Amino acid sequence: MSNIIRLSDYAHKKAYKAEIDVAHDCPINDFMGWIEKYGLSQHLIAVNGPGGGNPCFEITHPNRDTLAAALSDYHGEPVSSTFINENIYQ
């Protein structure tokens, strides 16, 4: 049983990822609407994240450009900014 590989595990490893700390003034419904708008997947890392007790999520998408556009929209930064590019990993 230990050598069973689920398709979701494979897809997650191939996806581009970023961690995001949801601001205290961002209602969770707005955050989930943003997730749906860009077709992202999310995984709760910590209910009380490192940014002052707000939830911290890992967001993923198989396309790096889509994830960069989503982060650009969320943070109000240009897609080409160093901040956006340094926060995406695989």
C-alpha cells in the first residue's frame, strides 16, 4: 500500500504554489471568491498564521502565469514585480 500514488499527489507536486496570509479585514467569503475567480486550489496551513493570527493558506494552480495574475490582483502589485515572482514555488 505504501507505493500507491494518488493522481492528486502528482498534480499537487506539479502545480505552482504560493503561501498567503489572509488579512484580518478580508472576509473569508471574499477570499474564497478570489480563489474561485482564478480557479485556484487552496490548503489551510494554519488557522493562526505568522502574520498576527490570521489564517495562512497555500494556494496552487498548474499554470504559473495564472497564479502570478492572481497574486498580482490580491496584492496590487504588477505581475512582473520581484515580490510576486519570489513568492511562487513548485
